[in-house]
Amino acid sequence: MIDPPDPSNFLQNLSDYNNIIRTSMPDLSKIMAEYADSNQASGFYKRLTQMISNFDNSLGDASEVGVRLVSFGQTVVFHLRTIGYWNPSLIIFSGHTEEGEPVHLIQHISQISILLMKLPRKDPKEPKRPIGFNIPEEQSNEKGKNKSG
């Protein structure tokens, strides 16, 4: 409990109280920045890359991360290579189909629904390629921030 202020030295006491409050309160700007990031594509990107990396690490050397999408009226399966984002709300998944066709899925964060699956690697003789989920430095442009890994 804080002692009541001594009225004889009001300004010093006020300054002391300000210091106590300032040092005992959490850094609200940091909390607000973390909250803002968690509701943007960059926050989803961080969580998705962690989950996908964990899944990839659980696979053997003969397998790699595949993605199955079922929301297009047909089932689409592809080998996931990269994931990126465009704040405030777009996530980009890139890879290739079994036939080698390039795939780029651009999806709003409110619609993300992917099934991670184990697929045989296209070329098991090559070293297993990490999907590239390192979080790169922020890149700015006039519309927002864009990342891909």
C-alpha cells in the first residue's frame, strides 16, 4: 500500500506517484502492438508457419508437407513450398501439384482452412528442402506490409 502524500511537498509527491505508476504499469504500447499483429495476416502467418514447421519436422526424410484444399468444389492437393502474407488480411500459399503445375492460393485470414498431409517427396535423392518459413525482415510499401518465406 502506498502512503498518502505529504501536502507540504505536493509537486515532489505528485512526481513520485507518477514514477510509481509509470514503472508499475505494463508497457501498453507493446501490448497494443502485439494485439494488433495477432489480428492481422502477419500474426496468422507466424502461427501458421510454426504449426506447419512442426508438422514438417515430424515427417521422415522421404516425405514433405502437402496441402489438401476441399473448398473449391473439388479436391486440390499440392506440395507446399512457401507461405507469405499481405497485411492486413491475406495469406499466400505457394507450391506445385503432383503434375508439377504451379499453385498460388491467396486467401483471406477468415477463410483459412487447409489440411496438412504427408506427401512423398518428388526427388528423394535431393536433400530435404525446408519450406522456407523463416520470418524475414519487414518490407514496407505504400499499401501495407508483405512477407513471404
